[in-house]
Amino acid sequence: MIKIQTKEDCCGCSACVSICAHDAIIFEEDELGFCYPHVQLDKCTDCHLCENVCPILRNMDDDAQESSGFVQRAYAAHSNDKSIHLNSSSGGIFLTISRYVIEHGGVVYGALYDENMAVTHGRASDNVEIKALSGSKYSQSTTLGVFKQVKEDLKSDKWVLFTGTPCQVDGLRLFLKRDYPNLILIDLICHSVPSPKVFKDYLSFVRSKVGKKVVGFNMRSKEHGWGNNSMRLCFEDGSSCNNKLSNLWSTIYWSGLVLRPSCTKCQYANLNRRGDITIGDFWGVENHYPELVDKRGLSLVFVNSPKGEQVFNSLKDRLNVHQVEQEKCMQPALMYPVKANTSHPNFLFYYSHLPFRYVAMRYWGWGFVNTFRWKVSDLIHKCLGR
């Protein structure tokens, strides 16, 4: 049976829960809302299936891409469709591939906001539905139940596009146990995934400040241009805002205090990718390819398999594409895992004892002036006896 010794040993992909034929494994949340598997011993038959599909327990070198003989290629690309280009987080590659799959009668899986603004993986079967799957969502998505649904679609001979973090893609690949010719896997250049609970608490904090429910969140607004990233909150009355309150979530994310522990040991922060295609922002393009800089956004694309090459080549009439050298497009998320914030233990203490606004003052600069923030902090120390 699967045993999680430390939190770094689980990425939350849900492959173990999905593969168990006896429903012996359930997900339980920790103090930050991250899910970890719990084995119900009275149901477990010790078949070891859960261990075999765990992407962290499995050695990814067992079937590394270099053994296939395929030569990975890197490209700078963006959609030729101005609407897709402008309304995507970077170059619009995900939407372009998604439309291609939909046109061929297929379905697309990716992250979306549910009715409560929680991030979860969902299924789209037309060009209207795929809009909900587009755009960056800086909160870990849940894939519970999704892997089984993907398998059913594959067995019915539908084209299936699954997009997710590398660990989610690897978890699905191991769950399926074999390659399907009608399955396209896209993994993301991923910095890390932040806490679902902190995201929920943040949205509640926003509602307490503005008196309106959040119904949408563009975490990569291009209103100031790609690269000058800002966030726009959308409310139930049709209004929206792009200000300090909306951009507080960016500060929270990049503080490194709310990241999943396994992200600090990520085995996918390199060029050994698990998807047929890898997509992300082409950060640093101005350093080596200044002629390719586009204020509307530019994607970095790695084609990692013959299947990925076939799909990508089929789309080149819809894309502006330039092949680039791998060594000239490297970025931190492709070289090493994110570092743990050394203040994390203290942060957990405060977060579990204090209202969100006080934690935001202390760690994320929320409030009028820093002096006031530290006065509040000192008072809290006294009250807690620390």
C-alpha cells in the first residue's frame, strides 16, 4: 500500500485514489488544503497498484524520452488568431491545440473554476466550453474522478487532450498503463502549485473588503502588456478590478509560503518532460531573440514525441512559429525546483491562529504602512505569548 512518509513524497495527482478498485484510498486535506492519500486498512488488499502508479515512487528514468530516440525540439510560437492571442496567458497555444482536437470530434481536459471558484479539472467538448479551461490558474487543481473519465473517453475512440502540471500528466500516464494513439498530453512549465485553502481564504477576504462575490479571476491580464502581469477580479454584479487587492494573490503566490511541499523536490524541473508537448511563457526571449518579442504574448513550446510533432506540424498554418535553441530558452522552472521559504514553519503557526488579514499584513505587505503592520505583529506576539 502507498505510504506517505513526508509531505514532499506526494504531489496530489490522485492516481493512487483513481486506480484503487476497492475504494480503499481517500484524500484528506492538511492545514493548507493540500490533499494526501489515506489508506483504509479494512478495505485494502495490498495489491500494490497504488504504488505502481505513483509518479514520485516511480523512477521517471525507467522510460525517459531519450530512450525513444526522438529528438526534442523547442519553438517560440503564438497564435495567428488575434482574439486567441490577446485573450490567452501567453501565445495562445493551448486554445489553438484545443480547437484542433474539438474539430476532430475530441474532448479537452484542463483546469477551470467551479461554481465556488475552486480550481478543478474539467472536460470540454466544444469551443465555448474550452474557454473556461484557458488561462493560468495559480491554485492546485483537483483531478479526482477525472482520470477514469479520460479512460472512458479514450476507450470510446475519442481524441482526448489532457493538459496539466507535469506531475498530473505523469500520474494520468501511469494510471492508464499504456499509450493511447488518440491521447495527446500537454504538460505545463510549472513554477509550483499554491494552497487551495489559502486561495479560498483570499477570495473570502476580497468579498469582505468589497461586499461582492468573486465569479471570475484573470490571473494573467494583458491590459498593461504581456510581461507586465497584473490580475483582474470579476464580481457577480458585472464589475471588476485590477488593483492592489486583486494583485495581492500574486504577492501571496510568489512569497513561496503557500506552495505544495513536493514542489520543492520536483523531479520535472528539467527537459525530461512527460507530455507530448510542453507549453509555457517564453520568459527571457529578449535576451537571445529580441526580434521575437511580442507585447501580446509569446509561448515557449517543446515538442517531445512523434505524436506531439505530428500534432504541432498540423497546426503550423494557425501559428507563428520559430525554432529556437534549447540552451537559449532555459528558465528556472526548467532547471531546478522552487526553493522552500525558510519562514514557512512560522507562517503555518500564524495562519492557523490568526485571521487572514493579519497574516496578510505580516507576510504580504497588506495594510497602510509597514510601521502599522509591525505594531500589529508585536501585539499578536504578546497575545500569543511568543
